[in-house]
Amino acid sequence: MSSPEMIENRTYGEIAVGDSAKVTRVLGERDIQLFALVSGDVNPAHLDAEFAASDLFGRVIAHGLWGGGLISAVLGTELPGPGTIYLSQSLRFRRPVGLGDTITASVTVKEKRAEHQVILFDCCCVNQKGEDVITGEAEVRAPPEKVRRPRIALPDVQVSDHDGYHRLIKRTAGGEPVPTVIVHPCSSSAIVAAVDAAEAGLILPVLVGPQARIRKAAEEAGKDISGFQVIDTPHSHAAAARAVELVRSGEARLLMKGSLHTDELMGAIVPSATGLRTERRISHAYVMDVPGHPTPLIITDAAINIEPSLEDKADIIRNAIDLAHVIGIEEPKVAILSAVETVNPAIRSTLEAAALCKMADRGQISGGILDGPLAFDNAISEKAAREKGIVSPVAGRAEILVVPNLEAGNMLAKQLTFLGGADAAGVVLGARVPIILASRADSLRTSLASCAVAVLLARAAPKAAPGPLVRNS
């Protein structure tokens, strides 16, 4: 086992005028985000590339005190080092520091004052061109005693900005709000989700349910619904049935679940004669925004199909591929998950994965690249795939994760949400219109993202004509 790296100071008596020390850092986006998180300084000049492009310097720049922090790091770890007490610091900011700039911060002893063992330093930060970006002076009290300690290992900090949903919602800009039936919105959270989506220009809500309860929920939520159409029904069953009628007649192009149970809503949707089924199997998909993962992950099916058959899984994949196209993934990489990455006759999901890949080879499933069976680790981690010797255009780069059954999908999505800090925007696919399954636990960002996904799907689809579009099954 290697010895730990040590950090050692220099006492007042060991320091001479002219002594110097320095540290060098390259400014990255993560540095700016972490500084903003700690300081609370969210000036868009540092965090918003679009704003920064039109600002004075035409690019994202570092917070000025990020460079000042480098000077502090030299004084606290190099010269004088541990035990140093800061007394004062002056800084003059001469040039901006941009992403990718290499900054060297240095301090040089200018003067020693025996009383109280005070040292005055000239301070400077220069960029990779040798240009001064910060100059100034620091006054410190040097440590009176020798200190030698192991250098503290810093934690690995993950920065999550959930920018994926920002881009997703931005794709909806400029279009007309989509007429949307909100089914039984009799809770504050259901009203808030509908009003927020309307204020964002995504939907034009039609509230269907017991009118008195809807208005009471709006009052409790502090939201104004006077501009929305309200259709009175006696209870949630009637609300679900009426909502389906509005879609079948062409008066609405989206459904959003309110405060009724998902099974109750789906009970009105799935009947062959009166519901909203099409030739496709109805399925659910989460669009997951996972901190640290470069692209959205679509997980399917985690809410509708309990034990899907091979035929069901083919439709689940087709639905997910269509969704991926709509959110901007031209040729999605589809990983069909199992516990292992080899075909094992004792594990049904591996056999079905192999069959689904062959179906894709024969053109029965198109629009994406399929591979499976793949375990979760080698589906999303190129390193894990390499260690297993898997050569595949999908392994390590999957954008759609097809789970074996509802239990696996539900657990995977909730693990990413509650342990990984991910957001999960949910939508039901394969029906005549997209269905938004809002949750009371959804944040505003997640709720708007679910609506944005559904709106993009609705705008991409031709308007459905009245009449049955069902498969006899």
C-alpha cells in the first residue's frame, strides 16, 4: 500500500522575502457549477451559454472569486501552508477567465513583519498566454509551529443540472397548446400540474370530474381555473369514461391523469369497442434524466404490462422507438435487459431478447438498433461491456432499456429516482393519444417534462379520426 501524500507548512522563520509558490488549474464547466452551488451566485454570465454569448465577453466566464480561491489554495496548502490565518486580501480583475483556460495562481513574499509574524504577499493569476487575469495582495499570519499532515482526499461530487429536461421542454416552444383532458383533477397536486402546464404554453386543459370538488381543489392550491372548461361528472369512473369520449370525438388530443387511480383510468381506455386502443399494444415509458448520464434514458415498461409476452415486447419496443424519434434521437440504441448477457434457456427473458433482435434483423422492428440480452451494467457502461468482451453498437451506449417485466422496470426506475437523484417523466404510448401519468410526488420540472413529451408526440401524430382502431386480441 502506497504512503499517503503529505502536506507540510513553512513557519515564519523558514520563510524569506522573494519566496514563492503556485498551483495550476484548468477551468471546466463543473468548476463553475460547483462554485455557483456553494456561493449561490447564479449570474447567467457564468451558467447560461445563450445569455453569455450576447453579454460583454461573448462566452461563459468564471466567477471572479474562483481565481481568488486558487490564491487562497496556495496560501493554505503551499506557502505558508497549514496553520496560516488570513488577515486581508485585495484583488483586481484584469481579464475574464473562460472555459478551458489554464490558470496559474502564484504568491510571492513581499514583506515580513516580526510583530505577530505577519507576511505580506504579492498575488497573481495568469492564463495560458501569460496574461494577468487577477492581481492583488494578501496579508496573513504565518504558522508558529511546524505541521505535517496527510493531504485530505476530497469527495467525488456529482453535479446534476437536469439539463435534459430543459432541452426537451424547449423543443415544444412555438407550437399551439394541445387540447388536453385532465381526468378527475380533485386534488391540489392535479390542479397545480394542469395549471403549470397551461401557463407554460403546453396544453389547453379541459377539467373533467365533480365540479364542486375540482373548484375546491383549485382554491386549496391557490390556482385560478376560471379560464378553463370544466365538465361536471358525478365521480371518477364517469370522469374517465367522459374523457375517453372527448378524445374519440376529436375534441381532445391528450389525456392527463388527475387524482384517480391509474387502473381506473386504464379501465376506460382499454375496451375494444369504447376505448382508445389501436393496432399497437399500450405500454408505458419513463424518460429518465439521470445525473451524470449524458443522454436521456427511456425505460419501458414499468407501469402497464405486468408480464409481457414476446409479441407484447415487440410493440413495447416499437412504441419506445417512436418516442425516441420524437424527442430527437434519430436511431435509438435499444438494450433488451436480463440478468445476464448470454442466452440461457432457463431464463425466459434471454430467449425473448434473442428473438426480438432477430425480428429486428428481419425488419419486423425498425427505426432503432437492438441488442440483447444485456445486463444493466453492460447496457449503460462501456467499461463494463469491455470487461465482459461484448462488442456491440448498443452495449455501453443504450438509450432505450427494455425490462423483462413490470416489477423489474418499476424497481429500476425507482432506484434511479430515489438513490440516483434522477427525474422520471412518464407517458403511456400505443393508445389513440398519449396519456400523461402525473404523480403527486413529481416536481414541477418532471411534471412539465411529462407534458412536453406528450405534446411532442401529439404534434407529431396525425389527428385521429373518430371510430375504432383496435386489434382483435
